[in-house]
Amino acid sequence: MKRCIGQGKLILPVELAVCIGAAIALSILFNSINAFERIVNFFVKHENWQLDEYFCVLFFGGIGALVLAIRRAADLAREIREREIAEAHALSLARHDPLTGLANRRVLQDELPALLEEARSSTSQCVVFVIDLDHFKPINDVYGHDTGDAVLVKVASRLQRVVGARGLVARVGGDEFVLAMLQEPGTDAPSRTAIQVIRALSAPYEVGGRLLELGATVGIARAPVDATLGDDLLRVADVAMYDGKRAGKGTHRFFHADMDQRLRARAMLEAELREAITTGDITPYFQPVIALCDDRIIGFEALARWHHPTRGTIPPDEFIPIAEDLGLIDALSQRILRQGCIAASDWHWDTTLSINISPVQLKDSWLAAKFLAILQETGFNPQRLIVEVSENAITDDIQHAAIVLASLQNVGIRVALDDFGKGYSSFSHLRELKFDYLKIDSSFVESMNTAESRKIVSAVAGLGKALGMPVTAEGVESAEVADALRELGCEHAQGFLFGRPVAAIEAAGMVRSYDDRAELLKRSAR
Ligand code: C2E
Ligand code: CA
Ligand code: CA
């Protein structure tokens, strides 16, 4: 805009020059045809007409009209110039990301065909890298959008430094970038570039006196091997990037056809899972928890099962992570709890119900309130509920996890540390969080025949006693293991030896048959 105003100042001298030029031209013309002489003669001849005044008015009026016309023409020229500059500015805005100044998706789509054509007419290949930042969302959520924006600007300049003049860098989404360049086919140039990008973006970012860390996952697609059209190339590079994300982030992936199929299958599973959670195709199965001192059922653990119309029963390991990704775990968990509470009405008044929660639920400050509402709705005593938290779930925000767990305990719900021993920081969890039960990981129980595992199980049983937490051994499949656990002082056990996870109706049958057996034993003892 400044440039337009600046140019407006030139208009007056231009107009003056035009007027002077016109005056000179007129006087030359008048001279050449002896116009002044003729006019003077005319006035002398018709002095009685008194035309000279009219003529003077007409003459000077004509000159004024000429000046006005010239002025208007100059104005028009200026307007056209200003419009051209504004249009160029708008076009530049439309083609560039206003935050980072990088090219945007439109430019990428416009320029990819030319790059593809260049690759076709040479011996090189066109390589597209789709880059998605890892852990960017928490930076935005925790430190705010200004910090997030500052990080994105730094990401853009690091990418430009990596690519240099070799190719095009574009920002195509919030934290998604694309590089497009020509590279030698049959070399490891694409992997080297991807590694350079990941390394560059993983170095700490200094923003507002803080050091922030994030990573990047890169999907790579090559033309003509993976696709020949620009849009297709971008799509398949995106597919490769998602594959990398699922494989654990911070990595790069080349596209191949299986990925496309996997992605389609996953998209279908996601749609079906959404429906299954609302229609009730996912139900809890119940596995008994036994008191090792007398083999009595003291509770059941609810384990989610998806009864898929064509694929049969799908285990939780397969669909829980998807439900977590889709933000459906809350709805799923509440459904399992509600159904568990209803099923528990067929059990003894003191039989416990254990449910598993996911890591994301440890971030939910309303978890206790949500659970309590379901307990009230179903008339279930909070003292009978045990919430199991897997060791691996307690990773990032341990302080907040402590608050959520304490809020559950404050309403009478008890909390168990699941899969104890499987994670890296088992002991620090015990120091920083308060649990009511310990569940020793099945991997130690399965290998109880080795001296090391026996020692570990014995130590955990001792630890539980010292901290006042009953220990449950998971994955008990044989009577020998059950005996060994009794000897080592484990209080509770769970495993195929005592019962597999079963539907609610069978769990109720299990309770009755244990009661009948106990009654029989009591009678025979009399
Ligand atoms: P987990 O909580 O450690 O559950 C124990 C797993 O071991 C269950 O697998 C159970 O069927 C299996 N198991 C029990 N006894 C034995 C045995 O004697 N031998 C063997 N080989 N396995 C045994 P499942 O049902 O497939 O559940 C897997 C995991 O899925 C669970 O591990 C839990 O972390 C998660 N999960 C299950 N239901 C839910 C849920 O409703 N919400 C959440 N967030 N996670 C769930
Ligand atoms: Ca569990
Ligand atoms: Ca477990």
C-alpha cells in the first residue's frame, strides 16, 4: 500500500509536464497556421459583433477542459497502477502461508506438475516428503498459540535450511509441511533427506526463555514409482506418513501399496467401532479374581470384547488403542462400567468389580464425577469398585495423574497398579502415587519356574505387605504356580486356572457354582 501512496505523489509533476507540453504544441500549431493573425483580423473585421469576449471565454474554457481531461486520464492511470499492486499483494497472500511465509498448498499443487514434467524429461525422480510434527499439540495446549506459532516459524526456517535451493517447502496444514524436490533414482537420497529433516526438527526450540522439544514423522512418495500425478503423489506420501505415526512417530516411511490397504481397513474399522460403541456390540467379559487362601471368588475384572458381525470376537488390544485415538475411550469406559455394575447385581454384596482405564483418562479431572454418576444410577457401592491403571499409562503428567487417582479414592473407589514390573519406573510410581492394590505382571508369573522370577514375585509380595497393598498375580494357568504363589505370600490370583473371561450370565453361574461347592464342603465338614 505504501508503494501506491508514493506513486500518487508523482502525479502532479506529470500533469504539469503534460500541460506545458500541450501549451507548446498548441502554440506551434497556432504559429504554423498563422492562427493569431487570423484571429486578430477576424476581431478587427467584426468589432461591432463583440465576439472577442465570447471567444476568450471559449478559448480559456477549452484549455480548462483539456487540463481536466488530462487530469482524469492521469487519475485513471494511477488507479490502474494501484489496483495492479493490490492484486499482486492479494495474490502473494493467497499463495503464501501468512505465518511462516512458506508456499501454501495451492502453490504446491500449481508447481508439482512442472516438477513432475522436469523429472520425466530428465533421469531424475520427483520426491515428495510429507512432514507431520510429533507432540506439537501439547505445546499449543500448554503454552498457548503464540508459543505454538513461534515454534512453527522456527520449524519453517529449519526446513528451508535443510532444503536450500534444492526444492520447494510448503506448509499445508496446522503442523503439516511438504517438501518436493528432484533426486537421483536408485540412491538413498530420499532417506538421507528425511533423516536430516527429522534431526533438524528434533533439536530443542528456544521460545520465550523456554526450551521446547518436538519431533517429526516423514512419509515419502516418489514419482513415477508410487504415483504420476501431483495430487496422487501427495496423497500416498500422506498415507506413508500415517503409517510412520502408527509405528511410533519420529521416523520416516516410504509409501508402498500395502499401506493403502491397511489405511482403508483401518478407516473401515474406525467407522465400525464408532457404531459398535453406541449400538452395544462391545460388552464386558468377566474374569474371576480368587483369594489364594481359600480359592473363593472375591471379585471380577471386566475385560472389553467387541462382537463383530463378520470378524467374530475382537480382543481389546486391537480396538482400545483405536478408541483412544478417536477420542471414544471415555464413552467406551462408561459403557463397560455401567454394564459391569448391572452384571454385579447377580454377585455377592461384597464381590468387587475391577475395570481398566486408559492413559488419556488419567488426564480427565472429571473422571471420578463421571464414574460416581454411573454408580449412583446403577445403585453400586463405590467401595466395590477397583479401577486398574496400567503401569505404562503413568508416563507424562504424574502430578495430574495423582490428583485424578486421589479424586477416585476420595469417593471410596479403590485403585490398583496393573502390570506391575513391566514398566521402567515401577518404584517411583509407588513413591509418588497411592495405590490400594498391586497386580504383578503376568510375565513374571508365567516364568515362575525360573529362580529369578520366583525371587521377583517373592519380593513384590513382600513389598505389597510392607506398603499395605494386597498383591494379585495375573496369568495363573497351573496348580503348581498357584501353590508357589501361596507359599510366597501372594493374596489374590487371576488366570485361566480359575476361569477365563466370560459373559455376564456365565459369571453369575460361576458365583453360584462356587457357592454350591462351598456349601457342599461345609456340609461334608459337619
Ligand atoms: P490386562 O488388564 O492386563 O488384562 C489381563 C489380560 O490377560 C486379559 O486379556 C485376560 O484375558 C488375559 N488373561 C487372563 N488370565 C490369563 C491367563 O491365565 N493366561 C493368559 N495367557 N492370559 C490371561 P484381554 O482381555 O485380551 O485384555 C488385554 C488388555 O486390554 C487388558 O490387559 C487391558 O489392559 C486392556 N483392556 C481390556 N478391557 C479394557 C477396557 O475396558 N478399557 C481399557 N482401557 N483397557 C481394557
Ligand atoms: Ca487389568
Ligand atoms: Ca494386567
